[in-house]
Amino acid sequence: LDLSYAHTTKVVARLGELGVVATRRGRGGGLTVTELGRTASLGWLTRALEGEEEVVECEGAKPCPLRHGCTLRSKLRTAQDAFYAALDDVTIADLATPDAGPVLLTLEPPTGR
């Protein structure tokens, strides 16, 4: 998938903190998807990883001068809520279908590294 080692390490550590995977170090180590990882919704997982902050920061140290009359902020919140809601009905187990196996086996290491 051409992911950096550092990024992958952070993602796996965070998934472990959430209880989605169980990790074992050392010889014979690795990671396993837990029961929570199989049954939790993708919406929950995405919220846990990404957070539910505003898509656009309108307040803060330099607040947007249009924030009191802007309708974009509420539209973006509605869109974000709809995005998460669409993922609430999907689990990791739903994504791990038998059709994915042959595709995974055909992946090749990235070239040029």
C-alpha cells in the first residue's frame, strides 16, 4: 500500500489504544483484529480517529469576520454528520469479504523505494 513505517506504526498504536486490534511484540508477534474491531461501526472508528471537530475553524485566535452571517459552517457540519452516519451501518467485518482475498494476494511491493 506504500505506507511509511512511521505512519503505519502510529495508526497501529492508535488502533490498539482503541481496542480495535491486539498487538504482540517479539518473535511470533503481530496484530489481530479484536471482536470490537470486527463489530464496531466504521462511523465510530472514523470519529475516534479523526475527531468531530468542525471541518472549518471559524473561531480561534483569528476568527473569521463572516462567521456571524455565514451559512457554510452549518452546511459543512450537516455534511460531516451525514458522512459519519453513512459509515455507521458498516463494520470492518462487512469490508473483509471473501472477494478481497484474491485482490490482496495480487498486491506487489511499491517500486522506487
